[in-house]
Amino acid sequence: MPPRLNLLARAAQPQSHTSVASFLAPFLRQAQHQQQQQRSASILSTLSDTDGAYNKRIRRGRGASSGKGKTSGRGHKGQKQHGKVPRNFNGGQTPEVVVHGERGFENHFSVDMSPVNLDRIAHWVSQGRLDPTKPITLKELCASRCLHGIKDGVKLLARNTTAAESPISVPINIVVSRASASAIAAVEKAGGTVTTRYYTRPAISRILKGETDPINSLLSKKSEAEEAAAATKNYRYRLPDPASRKDLEYYRDPAHRGYLSHLVAEGHGPSLFFKTPGLGRADRAKMTSKGGKVVGKSENRVW
């Protein structure tokens, strides 16, 4: 409430005003101040939230006062009204995950390599199941039952191999899809060679049937003996070469003993993405020793 004018208290005090105007001046100032205070009090009493800014919390299960009626928003009958329902519940019948299996991410770039260790190959060579004088390919590994089925390829490993002792003492020439660094070092230490080659699933099945050459293709580096042997055999299908950048870079790398390493020029790397340091575009404008500019082909280009 605005303060009241205390006229009686002011009247009791001694007044020294001589004129009527000077006597009424304090009352006029007090009335003006009272009017300002009353205005402020009236504004505070009318403040309220904006419509829609505040929603009252719904108290379910309190009957009609909750705003949801007697069922509290659950509806009539059924399992959803009486209790909780598990996620992906399908009414008691066989769950969808059992019928259709799990759905999720599948890496289309992953490969399923069949591992083969050097100690197993050395055991097969000692028993006479593998001939070390001939190249050991996927066909020989499956024919000798060293491997039981191949999906995307074969990876050569060297399990329990140390730098001092090698699991194989006979030089062999083996052709596989991939090989570990320790396996390559162990085979080359015994005087053999390792060649990694690109294979696909259809190509592997045709190799096992004898319809495709297991070693040579259009991009492989062939010797005279290999060309003569390939000419004598009339294979029905041709062995494919890699087309993706990832596979091309792997089989162009000499560290992996890739069969396409002969395609890498001297001073270049196996990567197809990065340029060799120091080599730029041949048609780029160059500067002479005197500071003059040599006009190249790029000057005549529109873009």
C-alpha cells in the first residue's frame, strides 16, 4: 500500500512559513512522491507470465483433477495399461531379431583371409606333400590339404618364429595373397621367395578347378619360362588384376613383395595419391635463371 500523508504530525510541528505557498510546498512534494509510489505498486501487482511460458505439471493418477481422467492417459485394457512392455516386444510371439537376425553395420571392404603358417608348410614339405622345386600356389595348398577352403585369399604367417631360428630350412617359392614381414624374412633367409598376388573369389574357385592360371596375368612380370608354360596350357579364364586404389598400392609396394612392384618407377613410391617430392606438372610455367618467365602450356588454358 502507498504510504499515507501524515498531516497531523506535520501540523503539530512548529512552522516558520510566512506565506501560504511555502506552507503547502511540502504537502505538494509528498503528494507527488505518493503518486509515483502508487504507480510502481500497481505495476508490480499486475505482472504475470506470458501465455504459454509455463505449463502446470500433469499429476497422473489423481482422477479428473489431473486432466487425464480416470485412466491417466493409459487407455482401456491391454498390457500397456497394466504394466511395462519391454523394448521390441512383439505380443509374445517370436521376436523379430530371432526371425530376421540382427541388422547393423557391415564392412564391405573387409576381406576374409585364410591363414597358413610356415611351420605347417615346412611339415608338409618334409612329408613330401608339397614339392619345394615348384611354385607353391593356392592350388597346391588346397590339393595337398594344407588348407581346407579359401574365401578371399591366403595370408602367409610365421607363428612362433624368432630372428635366430627359421621354421623352414628348404628354399621355396610361394605365391599367396598377403604375407607378414616376419614370414617374408624367414622364407628369404632360407633362400626362397615370396610373391603376393591379387585374387578374387571367382578367380580362386577357377584356379582350384584348373580353369585359370594361378600366377600370370596381364600386368604380372613374366619370364620366358612362364610365358612358354602359359602358352602350352589353354586356360578358359584370365586371372584378374586389381582395380581399386587400395589393392593397387598394396601390390605395388616392394615391402609386401607385390607382383606389381615392377611398375613403380625409380624414385617413386607405391602410392597413387601422393606425388613424388620434387616432381611437378610438366606444363607448369617455370622461371629462368635471369628471372624471366618461360611461357608454358598452362598460359593458353581457359580454366
